[in-house]
Amino acid sequence: MARTPTVSDEQILESARQVMGRRGPEAFTLAEVASEVKLSRAAIILRFKSTQALKVRLLTQMVERFEGLLTHLPQTPGGNSLLAIAAFIGKHAGSKESSASFFSTYSQNIQDTELAALEVRRGKALSDAVSKAMPQTVIDHDSAVVAFRAHMAGSIMAFQASAEKSSQEYLLQRTQEWLRLARIPFDETETVINNNK
């Protein structure tokens, strides 16, 4: 009779996520994941076949979760909907260390065919959310979506050198300025911080 696994796939994936956050895709190893969950490397290979397969499964799970969270954001075109997206991205950017790690991981992922396809999928999900929230502007719609995404990416990078401790607050402040520059009105009294985990 086969033994009942003492560690679930989800527990392995959670440990893999933590190792990925610390090491990035290039230095990611099954041995470290195995050490985290107290399983042998061979036991993990039996479940996930290879290091690459585990990385793909992990990123797929992360992208699916990201897509699901985006569906809960406001979709009515307007400044406050764009602020809600900025609050969401700012919250998930995390600390200076974790946001720097994200960019490093992203740059490594796009060099791998399978992982790059998942990063493209994640980017499209964000673009679709921004597109739904983007009101009419003086430039064409698609260009406005690209400009807003570029603003968010640039602001997260600028956060690294700022004195601000909260990535969410920093991105909200910069987005309010971007909206004023783009002449997109928003209600400054409305709370837009998104509480999705």
C-alpha cells in the first residue's frame, strides 16, 4: 500500500515560493526546497518531475492568483479605479528588498521560454485591468494604458531610492501626481487602498 504523503503539494509549493524569493530563479534548487519541507530531493522529483517543472508550476500558481485578485478591483473607467490598481500593485510590491527581488526575478524569468510566457500572461492581465479602468485621455487608449504601466514600474524602481517606507503609499502619491499631469480627475477624499491579500 502506498504511503500517504506527509507533506502536501501546496506545502512544497509554498516552500518553493519562499526559496524563489530568497534565491531567484537561477539559484533556485530542489535541495533547498527539500530542506525547507523536510523531504528528500528524490521525493520532490517524484511529485514534480524536475526543478524546471516545479518552477513552472509555482509561477503558474502565482499568475493565476494574481489574475484572480485583479478581478476584484474596480472596473469603472476613472481616476479612482486607476488609484485602486496602484494601491494593489504597491501593496504587493512589498518592501524595498522584495520589490528589488521581483525585478531581478522578472529579468531572469524572461530569459526562459516557459517562464517568459507566464510573465507575458501576468503582464497582459495587468494591462487588461488598467485598460478597463482607463478613461478617455488626450492620447489613444492603448498608449494611455502603456503609459500608466510605465509610470507604475518606474515609480516602484524610484521607491528603492526614496525615504518612504511604504511602497503602497509611495505609489499612491506618485499616481495622484500622474493623474493630475494626465488631467484625469479623481476623488481625493475616497479611500482606494485595496485590502486584497
